[in-house]
Amino acid sequence: MSHFLLDPRKSTATLRWLVFGLIVAAIAIASLFAAGEFGRSRAIAGTQSRAEDAGTLALAILRGELEKQRALPVILARDPDVRQALTGGSRHGLDLKLEAIAREARTAVIYLLGPDGVAIAASNWNEPTSFVGSDYSFRDYFRGAVATGGAEQFALGTVSQRPGLYITRRIEEAGQSLGVIVVKVEFDRVEADWRALGGQSYVVDQRGVVLLATIEDWRFRVEAPLDQATAAAIRDSLQFGAAPLTLLPLRRQGELVQGASPLTGRYVQMRQPVPTTDWALEVLLPVDAAITEGRSQAQALVALVLMPGTALAAFALRRRQHNLARREADARAKAELEERVAERTAELAGANQRLVAEMAKRTRAQERLSNLREELAKANRLATLGQITAGVAHEVNQPLAALRTYAENARAFLKRSDPTEADAALVRIVSLTDRIGAITEALRGFARRGKGQPMPVPVATVLEGALTLLEGPLRQAGVTPLMTAPPEPVLVTARPIELEQVLVNLLRNAIEALLEGGDGRQPALAITVTPRGDRVEITIADRGPGLSEEALAQLFTPFSTTKPKGLGLGLVISQDMITSFGGTLTATSRPGEGASFVINLERAAA
């Protein structure tokens, strides 16, 4: 009997496959249902987006027609022919004119009502349905125009039996109403354009009555039942003729609208108000086909995903036993791999330590290099200082010469018993000794440039100091500088001693150039101070022999000079000082016509 017993391993496998089949079926059903709902929602959202676009276009078409037609009664109310027809002029001539305007403007009909509401001229004067002679005093659009100056009413024509929008404008003179001009707009072209957009479109008024529609049978139907009083008032006014005002064949189902014959199926609805009116525009786009397609696509995609997934799961289940057998081998391989990873990690840690040490070594080397560069820059600065030290004697020589002159003058005044003049000379000697100390300190401070901050400096003060230093050389050269400056004080941003040193250097160079020979024109030396907005220019121009193009090009190059005993550093240092103030020092010259140096500095507040 043992051969009739089931193999436990086969029973377990059969049960495992049965459970697997049930799980796969449940997942497939749930996934296909979710995919269908997702496809449905996506289809509805896409259709709603298209309905919004269609609604925007439909609204633009309607507004364009309304705005075009609304301008006609405003213009015609001012037309002299219209006024003459109301005051006894030719009415047939107005018939012809209105006929031409209606034809050009594509307006259904234009007609003129007298003060009693009777039409006296119309664009359809020669048609069987001519409005001429008809009484429209009962119409709301006539009463509204007489009362307020203008009105609009959508109604069914009593003569033409065609619906349209009546736009009216009162014509008055001296505060008295002469009549009313009426423009009737029919929307056949608008409805035709709406049909081209796809779906169905219609317009309702504030009471929910359909005024315009791509389905003619919907016109003068209602979205919701009207109360008896409202329905009776509409019928009494003949606004919509004998229309039954029945319900539209539409009913809402959640987020969709279900249509009845002849508009069957489900639709997405988009509603938006029509500006400048009390109307609302409705757009319906069919959604059933989109839902079916969206569900099919989503479910097909899910099926494509489920099929390989199911196959992979079955394969995984089949391989499970095999994998169990290999777990031990995998565990051994994993242990071996972890050991190798540990070894490799140790190797990488050692390499990382070596790299850190190398980086530290390179960092120390970079620091040494930076220190060497700083020492080299300091040595270069000290070398430059050593080179310009030779010019200290020349810088101090001018105030020393002035010192000697004032000392001799003081002795002469003392011999003549003139203590006042002697005291003045001694005061100037004290001032010059201070000046010598300041010049020496400024030249010595070249080695520690940047510690002193520029400050507001009066230009007149530093020019006076520079001219004082050069009073002797100017007198010996027979030169009287021409000073041109504004009457009000002019201040610049600079360090006063250094700016004075630059001016002394430039003026001394000009004096030496004049001693070499000038062109004889006056003034031989001119100093000009010119404010230009937020900058100030100080120009020193001489009538000396000038500079060649080669000399001018090398003027601010170190050790480049045209003087036999010059070092070629004066102008270089001067330009460096002016640059440290945030200014510029430039030069122009032509051989035989002298040279001009311009200092441009930032203007400072007083």
C-alpha cells in the first residue's frame, strides 16, 4: 500500500505552486483594476485640458464678435444722417446707408426706432421681413435704452423669428430723446466656428436659459427647471417666443455629464463666464473613447509588466531549492570575500596614511615657498629703497637751499635792526626744517607703504608747500608759474606729504626742462586745477623742449631717464604714490612744444 501514499516533497511543491497561482491571480486582478482607474483618470484629465483649450478659443470667438458689433450703435448714434432722419430728413437714404453698413459689418440687421418705438428706417427695408413700420416699444432693449442710454437683450425676433442679441443706443439732443438705434447680432458664424472646435458648446444667461448652441434643438432650453413666475414673465415678454423652456438632455454623473438622445455618451464639462455679459459658456467634450483607450493602454502596460514578472517569480520559485543548496557555498564565498575586503581595506588605509604624509610634506614645502617669496618681495622692496635713497639728497637740497637763503635774510634783517622781518624769516626756517623732516620720513616710509590711509587734502595747501620748496629754483630760472584754480576750496583723497613730494618732483622737472631751453611763449609754466564731477585733475605744463616719442614711451620705466645724472626713478615713484591714492599720473609731449603731466585723483568731501 506504500506506493499509494503521496510523496511529502511533491505535496509541498504542489501546494507551493497552488499558492503561487492564487497570489499571481490576485495581483493581476488588482493591478488591472488599478491600471484601468488610472487610465480613466488620466483620460478625463486630458479631456478636461482639451476642454479648457476649446473653451478659451470659443470664448475668444464670441468676445470678438460681441466687441465688434457693440461699436456700431455707439458710432451710429453720432451719425448726422441718423439724426436728420429723426428730425424730418431723408429716411430712405438712411435705409440704403444702414443696408451697406450691415453688409460690410456682417450684422443681421440695423434699424432706427423713433421716440414712440416704431421703426422708421432699417437695413432690411427691401425684404419681406422688413422692420420698417413695426412697433418695438414693448421690447426691453427699447425701454432700457430710453431709460439708461443703452441696453442689450437676447431675444427671438418677432418678425424674422430668428434669435439674436439686440444692442441699442439712445439718440438725444439737448437732453431730449430723439430715438433709439438698434443693432441685431446673429451668431450663426460663431456657432459654426464652435462646431469646428469639436464637442458641443452652448451659452446660458443668468437664469440658465440656453441662448446659443452648436445643437439647434438645445436653444431656449434650460439647465434647471424655472419657477412658474420666471417662466411666465419670459413668455409674456415674448423674449423667446413660444419656446417650451424644457430641460437640456444632460444629467451629471460625478465628475462627468451623461447625455441623452441625440447626444448620447459621457462628456467632460467646462464652464466659464463671458466677460461684459451675464452669460456663461459651457463646453462639452466626449470622454468615453478616451477612457476606453486610456484603460486599454494602462492595462496593456500592466500586463506587459506582469508577464515577465510572473515568469521571473516562477523561475525564482523553481530555483528556490537549488538556491538553498547553494547557500552554504555562498556563505563560504562570502566569508572569503570579506577576508579579502579586509586585506584590501588595510592596504588602502596604509596608502591613505602615506598620501596624508605626502600632502603634509607638500604643504610644508608650499609654506616655505611662500615665505621665500615674501622674503624676496621684501628684499626687492629694500633694493628699490636703496636705489631711491640716492635721490634723498636731491629731494632735501631744495628746502636746504631755501633754508640758507632765509638764514642770510634773517642776518641781514638783524643787522638792519628789523626784528619783524627777521622773525618771519626764522619762522620760515623752522617750517622748512619740519618740511625736510617730513620729506625724509615720506621717503623712508616707502619701505612700509600702505600703513597710512589717504585723507581729504586741500589741493591749494599742497601746491603752496611745493612752490615754497621750489621758490629759489623758480627765482633763479626767472619763471613765475601761472596758477588757475576754482575760487572755492578743492579737496582730493591722498596722503599730503607724498602728494606734495610728487608735485615737487614734477615742478622741478619742468624747471629743469625750461633751463634747457623753451619756445619763449608765455606762460612758461602753468598749473591748472580742474574739478570734473567726482574727480580732480591737476595739470603741470611747461614750454620746454618736450620729449621724443621714444622717451615718452619709456617715461615711467625704472632707470629710464633723459638726464645725464638722473636715476630714472622719480617719475616711477611718483606714479606709484598717485596709484596708491586711487589716482593716475599720465604725460603728453611733443618735441619742441613742451610737456604736460596730469594727476587725476578722487575728489573728497569738505
